[in-house]
Amino acid sequence: MLFAVIQPNKLQAVREALNHAGVQRLTVIEAQGYGRQKGQSATYRGIEYRVNLLRKVTLEICVNDDFLDRTIETITSIARTGTEGCIGDGKIFVLPTLEAITIDDGQRGPGAV
């Protein structure tokens, strides 16, 4: 199970790249947060204010072991800003999945992913 937190403007490109890599199932969640960026300043009608929580998108992707590295490489290469990347490009978290069950037919295991 992968949780990838990326910039919203990279969502469409990441989705297309994942589809091309054979990863065709994912869940997208709108999120807000901050890390090393610590928010940013903005100006509205001449008044400067601080935005502490930045918009992000979280992708939840469950893949079989043979797709794990391919999925990570695809997300990191597409979600990265520029050649070196920048603070705020995102994070990927990998967790073990103990069981997968398809609700409609009750299939379990790797075939349910």
C-alpha cells in the first residue's frame, strides 16, 4: 500500500504515467498540510496574510509486490519539480497490506488487488 502526497498540479500527469505503467486503480483524496515549507505568504486586496496549510493531493494505491518499485519510480519521476526537485514536491509512504478482499465476489489475496 502506497500513500503518495503530491502537488495538485501534478495529479493529471501522475495519473497518466501510472496508467501507462500498468497501475490502473487508485484513490485520490484532497488534503491540506505542510512540511518543511511551513506555509506561504499571500496578498489579498493589499493585505498580506499567511497560509499555514497548503493544498496537496494524497494518492492511495494498493499494488502487488511486482508493481511496487515501478509505481514508486513513476510517481517520483513525474511528481518531482524540475530535474533536482524542490521542497514541497511530496512524500511517498509504503505500508504492508495484510489482506485484500474484493467486496463484490469475496476474492482474497493478490488477485483482489
